[in-house]
Amino acid sequence: MRHASPRRRSSRSRRWLRNRPAPTHHRRRLRPPLRRRRPPTRQHPCGRRPAAPSASVPRAVLVLDTGERIEVRATVLIGRSPKPADGEGSVQLVPLADDSRSVSKTHLAIMPTRRGLLAVDRGSTNGSAVLRDGDESALVPGQPQPLNAGDGVRFGDRTLRVDQL
């Protein structure tokens, strides 16, 4: 009884088998990638999309102790001669005349957010404080403090009031 020995291929035929393209009937068909559905967007009850808040619409109104009204459309910098820091985006500059020099050059920043306003002392000499319900809480330089409608802010010898949000 003879045992069939496996046929050995030469190195030339092995190289040919290795480098030849795969037959087309063995290739898998590539499926197109699945489309992911976008989550539904919030829509107004009447079927229209809500308009995005634009920079021209005021987010809040600040009233200075002089009676001047400031519509907050972007970050508001208040001081004797306010200047934005490097890399700071669009800002509203509010220069104030202050003969007593109790207000620093760039004393205070009021920043609009989705939830309201934030007040930030910009490292002023005489400091700033938030006045709420008769209580005064000092602002730590560089630390944002939320503001509500009706709150007051004292900076140097001057004050302002948050009129509406």
C-alpha cells in the first residue's frame, strides 16, 4: 500500500502564488458606509427653527450711576481707559471720566453667557464688589461672579446696576 506523499511546490511556483491577485469571485463586495441620522433639532411650536442669538441683539442692559445705559452685546470692559487683553475677542469699551482716580484703567469686565452675566475684576487697585439684597460680596480678581437682574456692582467710587437680562 502506497501512501500518497504531498506534492511539494518549487520556490518559483510558491512565489507566483503569493504575488498573484486574488480571484474576483473570492473578493468581498464593499458596502457603502452607513448613514448616521442627525438628532432632531429643537423647533419652535409653529414648526420654525428658533433664531440664533446675534451679536446685534442686546443680552442685558447695565445702568451706570450717571444714568447712562449700556446694552451688553459682547464682553464689556469698564475703566478710565479700557483696553482688551491680547487674544480677547470682540469687546465693548466703556471709558469713564474719574477725577478721583478710584477706577483703574481697565477695572471691570462684564461677560454675557448663556445663563446670564458674569462680573470679573481685572486686578484693580480699589477692587470691585457685587451688591445683592443689601449684602456686598467682594470680587476676587480674575474670578467670575454671576450677576442677576437687579444686582449692583461697585467698582472704585462708582456703581452700576443690572437692569434686565
